[in-house]
Amino acid sequence: MDQTARERAESAARQEAAQLTARGIRGIALNWVDNAGVSRVKAVPTTRLAHAARWGVGASPCFDVFLVDDSSVTSPHIGGPSGDLRLFPDLDRLTVLAAQPGWAWAPVDRYEQHGAPHAACQRQFARRMTERATARGLRLSMGFETEWIVTRAGEPGAGPSYPCQGPAYGMKRVAELSGYLHDVLDALAAQDMAVLQIHPEYSPGQFEVSVAPADPVGAADLSLLVRETIRAVSLRHGLDASFAPVVEPGGVGNGAHLHLSLWQDGRNLCRDGDGPFGMTPLCEGFLAGVLRELPALLVLGAPSPASYLRLTPSHWAGAFQCWGPENREAALRFIPGSPGDSGGANAEVKCFDPAANPYLVTGAVIAAGLAGADEGLTLPPPVEGDPAEHGDQPRLPTSLTEALKHFEGSALLREALGDPLFEAVAAVRRGEIALFDGLSPQDLAAATRGRY
């Protein structure tokens, strides 16, 4: 970050801080996500916001090789106690937290002490990939579905205790927790977040909320803010919110499905074309590139050993490397949209879960899609119905170990991420494979359900 930009940020932050202080905001949470998918934070008093905007806030680079249990590993470029980075808040995303009185929030970009971007900054990786698309005249609109499971907070016992008994997708569950869901909606609205829908999901205590799409970096920011808002509201209701891939093995886990559409000159390239179900050639090539790279992308989008307890056939998790129109069992679901709804056509990547760092997901999906578009790839025939019943559809990796082999062999993702970030991700995945080796599904779920 150059000196002029820092000075402008300092001036803007001074004005913001004065307004926040007048509103009783005393602390600013500076938030990022590590390669294990854990939301990390440094906080500053509101009176220090201008200083943070000018000079950044110190944080060790070791977080890039932290595991989900807060132990750490090393990688060829990152690891150990030495070194320091500077966290710079994105003031355009600064948000007063409705469910945490007296607090505001901002995502951060991470820089080296001398001002160069940190090579392993996941948020800047997502921005670089967005800029690659922009250089080709393309705009990506993205949004995450957020699924979570609520349990009663702090209750002893061998397994989770649920605060509602209503059936999957049932109105009874809404009635049981109507006050809680009201407060979730109220907090999101107070933060100017446009909610598209909220509803009970399949598993006990499970809900889903979707917010309006944004640019790729903005979509990842919103995903993080939605999650922290839900977590704070839950605690105020005496509940715990889990965003783990699974809370109980054998059930339907939490997904973090990524929706995306591709635009050029104001036109949605997912519709009104000559390709499958109205896709344009650019859209088809982009989606074919994503589909081709999915086995390697799982290391970023389904990053925990526990992710593979969720990623099972016939659970709407997207366990097969196939696509289909409105097929919720395919890893890549295409949504043609209603006639006349120019923004309705989009694609959904269903095999990702909330253990993922959303910045890694958005950036890597763009990289894979652009490669497919550049190569003019076409999609294989679509799949109807449950691919598990077809017998001829390729299964996605069934373990993190298998997915990691695909990732480490992906020249595409290594180039896009750059060696420092690529190797840090790989080191974290190897570390968590070793950490949880030999655990039963029950013990693995128990070890991870409170960490995300």
C-alpha cells in the first residue's frame, strides 16, 4: 500500500471514528480467515482506527499455517515465530455490528512490513482473480448460502442438544424459534444486508440464510459477516451456532453452496445463448472449467477431514463430478431461471462447506472457470436424477487425502494461488490429515463441530 493511499485511508478513518464514537462504538473487530477456515481477529479501540488505517495492525504470518485446533505446522515459505504482517481494514466494508453492541467490524487485507501485499493473503488472492476476469471484460456475481445448526449452549452430555423439534423445512421449527430467527433477520437488516430467504433445513436444529449476491470479494466478506452475526445472535439466545461440515455423522451436514453468474456488458451470460439450457459459449466454458477442476478445488471448498463425512451420495451434497439443470445431487447445479428474469440464471457449486475460507473459494473458482473459458471447454451431457443410481458418473474424492493429491497436481491452482499460499494450504491440509488420523466419525465430528 503506497503512502498516498495510506494518508487517504487515515483521513477517512478519522471521520469514521468520530461518527462511530458518537454512536457509542468503542471497538473495531479486524477480521480475516486462515487456511484452516477459522475466523481470526485483532481488535482496536475506535480511537485507534485512523492509526490502523495508516499503519496497519501487527499480526504474525504464522496464522497461515495454523490448524483448526490452534496447533501449527510449517511450509516452505511460512512458519515459525519470526516475522510480522500489517492488517489494513477495508473501510468501505466497515459495519456496525447489530448483535454486538458497542462494536464495529471490518475485513482486512494483509501486507508485509515494507508495504508489499502479503503473498499468502487470501482476500487479495480473491481480488487478483477478480481482476483477471475484469481484464477479459467479465464480471462475476457471487453469493454463498449459509447453513448452520443451533444447539443449546453449554449443556453437558455426549452429543448436541437441539432447541427445536420441528420437522425438516417445517413451519413448526420456525414457530419454535421465531424470536431467534426474528433477531437474526433484524441484525442482518440493521447491517444493510439484503436477505433473500431464510428457512429451516433438513437436519435437526439446522437453518439456512441467503443474502443478495455481490462481487467475489464482497461475497466472501458477506459470508464472513453473516456467520459472525448469526453466531452473536445465537449466543444472546443461549444457543451455539455450528458452521462445521457435520455436527453428527450420518446426517445431512452444513453446506456453503456458492452461486455464481457471469456477466459481460450488462448481459447475463448464463442465459439467452445457444449452449445447454441457454448458456452462452463463455458461460459453458467457464462452468466446464470449474467442473473439470472440482477434485482439486475440494481442498479449498471442502477442506477438513470432517468435510468428507458430509460429502456422501444421496444427501444433496454434490458428491459426484457431474452437472445437471436443477439437479441438487450434482456437484454443479445449473439454474436456468424464470423467463424474463435476466438475473435469475446462475450456477451453484454444491460440494463446498463452511469449513472453507470463502476468499480461497471465490478466487479459485474464478481461476478454474477462466481457464475453461480460455480453452473453449464444453460440458459433458447433463445428469438427471441421483447420479448414485446411474453407475457411470465419476465420484469426487472421498477423503481429504485423495483430494490433496489432485490439488498438489494442479498446475492451474498453483499458478493462481502462488507458491507461498499454495504450499501453506497444502501444509495445513497435511497437518489436519495427521491430526485426525484414526478418529472415528463420531470423534471427528465432535472435535470439529465447535471450531467453525
